[in-house]
Amino acid sequence: MGTYKIKLATGTDLSAGTCDQISIVLVGVKGESEKLKLPHKWNSFRPGAVTDFDVDIEKDLGELLLIRLSKEQYKNFKLDAWYCKYVNVICPNGQLYQFPYYRWIFGLMTVEIPEGKGIILSENIHRLLQQQRRVELEKERDTHKWKTYVEGIPHCIDVEKVVDLLPNDQFSFLKRNSFVYAKMSTDLDMKLEGFTSCEESWSDLEDIKFLFSVRRSDNLDVVAEIWKEDRFFGSQYLNGLNPTLIRKCFQIPENFPVNDNMVAASLGSSTNLNKELENGNIFLADYKFLQGIPANNSINEKQQYIAAPMCLLWKNPKDQLLPIAIQLAQTPGENTPIFLPSDSESDWLLAKIWVRNSDVQVHEVDTHLLRTHLFAEVFNIATTRQLPMGHPVHKLIIPHIRFTLEINVFARTLLLGPGGIFDQVMVTGKGGVPILLKRAMDGVTYSSLCLPDDIKDRGVESIPNYLYRDDGLKIWLAVESFVSNIIHYYYESDAVVSADPELQAWVAEIFKEGFLEYKSSGIPSSLETKASLIKYLTMVIFMCSAQHSAVNSGQFDFYAWMPNGPASMKSPPPTVKGVSTTQSILDALPDVNTTSAAINLVWLLSNDQKDAKNLGEYHERFTEKTPQKFIKDFQDKLAEISEIINKRNKSMYLPYPYLDPKMIGNSVSV
């Protein structure tokens, strides 16, 4: 019995405020208050407002369990959505209760928000909290349903268009407007320059630099200067956009008949191929799952071509990774020559361009789309459906799935859909992407998704100058340490992990809907120990943040100089040596308008828009002091890693900033 002091915070987004009537019910272990209409003033719920209300309640509610917020129409004002950040309540005895929400309340709606402590479901939890969690998840399962987009790939949200998403799954007003502006301004710039209407081949590679007058970056300028160099070609397997493909080669594949005589000029007289294999200095990039993928035939009404090359690389005594042999098909023979650095300049350059084209397809469809975007969407839907907001794992994961549904629905409609950007620029467009995605799923294993295991499996633990590995492992360990602290705080024992029904339902649904119950993948369908949960959550967070940054943020830097990352090729791979020329290379590369469309895309994807959150930002969903300390420790560690990376990059001709924590988005949102 007495006065309860209520502090209510509205979001800062321009559309976050409301003119609707807001009411609150306080629910405690001894009962609940009546429905209390909060005073309706013009500035009480404006964007960014933090408003205090005092309410007198005649009975003692005891320990507060949850609050009930209602939004109703005020007079004849039009209903609008309201973004509630949090509600804090100070009881008459001085006890503070926090109710973090950070969600939209829309329409005529009543929501129940549990007190902010992370709670694992058990029989000891008050029946009202058990009921709140059950009702919350029932509603989420009703609004978030799975559908099959393509057979054999992860399932997705059952929504056709962005406007059909619920407000809490959509971009904020600020992000959407900046995203739309970035797309429209880039398209307009290209049109003004006349690039989008030119269906001709480039007459001179230097002419591509005219596009840089529209958009440019420091790293792009360097790439355009050194793209022909073998050492740069090799370095992209370590620090480019697709840094997870290369593997140590212990034996030359039978279908890639490279011998000592072929590579003698590259290796020098002091060694030979067998010695270098034994010493662990030979590596292989194999694009075998591109074999037989149908090629696009609609780009400017011209047939496009695709290859499934194999590339052998050598780590030389200077610790440079150099290509020493390229075969542009999986089946050797008279019409499948092995190209070598000792061949003519145009032959060798064209062979490398073909490999880069293949790398673009694998990167965009497998490494980028499947292994970050599509799996992040699975994590998003499963979290929404299986983990209530009061669950500590929900609190941990929710920042890492922010905006993912909208960017993926956007991708399915405007990028991957019929007539979309992939059909306009990618050789795997017009039917190739679904086939490639299904093949890529066969290569998805738990170890390939966990960076330390993947590094070991590919045999690249000690290869020098592997900045993706070095920076990535620092991030992985920092995330792992943070997750470990959180899990040990909330879970007393392994038995509590295995007995957590909400957690087990979450993992099982991810295994079923995302990994399609492929037991051979080694991906767990249940978690029995704290250690297994820590590893799993580290994988999820790393994939949605650092991994996406590593394979997305540098797209403009590496691909805007089109010959280094051609999205398609409009002449077939060469079947003989000695016939290529500068003109034949120009004729094979994408046309002017295709190039400009591809650059538009990578510019948009490489530049996160407004309202982005960086790795380590967790709002205030964790209300307890100990988890808040863990967050601060995590942020301090990320700042330390950032300082190390920045110091190193200052001395580099081509810096590697993509795993700098200051550049890592918290979620897959672009």
C-alpha cells in the first residue's frame, strides 16, 4: 500500500512515439493493481522521452513479477505504433524492479513484460511467470511460421514481402530510410553517368575507373593497382572475401595432374613439388561443386559461362602464397590445359580471372548467403518461437538477430527473385543459385562453422599472414569468454542445461528447420552440458557478427574493380593455350551495364546504414549487476583487440579492417 514510482522510456526512432493512451497493470506475488491509465500529455511518449509517473495503489503487491502494458486509441486520434524501451518501477519500500522490453507495441495491444532478471524455466518459477512465458511463445509461434523457400536449404520466415513483416522484425525508420537512400542515390549516380544503359564490352580496363568517380575507397584504389600480381591473388584466399576455402594439400588430386616439370619454374631449383607437399607448403582451392551448375543466359540476352576450376598454391620462402597451377575444369584432358605462371601473360591472367569468377559464386552463395544470412534467419525465428524474453539465452542472442528478417526478405525478393539483381549480373542467376545452395548444404558441418575447428580441419593453423584467422580467433575467444561467464552465471550445472525445456526446444528447432536434421553434419540437436552450450552460442554469435563482417564488409573494396571479382563471364573458358589476347579478355568480362549493376550491389551491401549496432552492444536487457559487468569486460576486450588491429593496419599497404570490432555489426542486417 503506497506510491509506486514508474519510469517509462520511449525509443529514439523518429516514429517511436505515440499519441495513444497507455495503461499499466503491476502484477506481484500478492496480487495485481487495477488498470492504471497513465496521464496523457503531448510529450509523455514522444521519441526519446523518459517520463516519470507516480501511482497510488491501495494494496501491497509484494515482489513484482511482471507488468501489463496496454495501448488503446485516445479519443479520435489515429492508432500508431509505440516503441517501449523499458519500464522501471520503485516500490513504496524502495525496491527497484526493471522491465526491459525494447520492442514495438502496435495496434490495440496488451503485452506482459516479466521482471528483467534472466530466468530458466523450472517448477520453482511462479505460476504467473510460467503462464506469461507460455502465452508469449504461443503468440510468437502463431505469427512466426516456417516455410520452404527451396527444397534442401534452410527454411525461412513465411512472409512474401517486407511490408508483411511485423514491426518488431522490420528495419527502424532511420535504417530503412538510409538504406533506401543509399540504393536510390547509387542507382541514380550510375544512370547519370550512362553506365546502366551500355550493353557493350569494355574497350579498355582502365575505363572501369570512371565508375570510381561515383564511389570509391582507399582499399579499392590499391586493389585496382595490384590485382594482376600473383601474390595478391594468393593473399585473397587468406584475407579476401572468401577466406575459408583454401586447404592444405597433402597429395595432388588425381584429376589435377600437376607434375614437377610444370611447376619447376615457380618453385626454383632448390626444391620440388614432393618436398613442398611434405613440408606442408602446398595448398588447394577446389571449386568442384560448381561443376554442372547451369549458367545464366539472360544477361543482355547473352549466354554466360561458368567454370569449376582447381588452383594449386605454394607458400614460398618469403611467406607469400602464390598460385602455381590452374585447371579450369574438374576433368583433365587435351581440352583442359593446366595454366602456369610461365605461360603467356594473357593466358595466365585470363586463367586467374576465371578462378576469381568462380570464387565470387562460391563466396556470394555459400560463404555469404548460406553461412551467414540464411542460418542467421533460422536463429532469429527459432529464438522468437522457442525462447521467451525472460530467458537468459534470449537476452544474449536477441541483439545478434536484429533486422535479419527484413534484409533476408529483401534479398529473396529483389536479389534472388525472378528478374532480380542476381539474374541481372551473376552467372549463377536464372536457376543456378538454388542448385548451388543445395550443394553447399552438403558441405556444412559443425566444425566448419566453428572457427578454431575449421582452421584445424583445413590445415591452415600456421600459414603466415592469415589475418582472417588471427583476428577471427581473437574475436572468437572474446565471445567465448563472455558467453562462458553468462552461462556459468545462470546455469548451476550441466543437469540444469539438459533439463531446460525451452533451450532444448530451441536447439532442436534449429537442427530441424535450419540444418534439416542432417546428422552427418555433426551439428547438435540437443545440448547436455554447459561446455557444449557455450560452444554452440559462441558459434551463433560469431556467425551473426564477425563472420558476416569478414565476408561482407569488403565487397566493394575487392569487387568494385571488376576484373578482380567478375560476377559473370560471357565467353567460355579457354581450352587451349596461346590464343588469348587483351581483347579476348575484354570480350569475356561482363559488359559495362552489368559491371555498374554489380558495383551498385556491392556498394550497398558493404556500407551498413544508420542505426547499426556494433558487436558488444547489449542495451540493458541484462538487469543484474554481474552480467552487466561481464558485458563491460567483453567491451573492454573488444576495444583492446580493436587497438591491436588498428596499430597493425597503419603499417599495411592493403589494410585488413574487416574484423576490427568497431566495424563488426552485431547482426546480419545488411
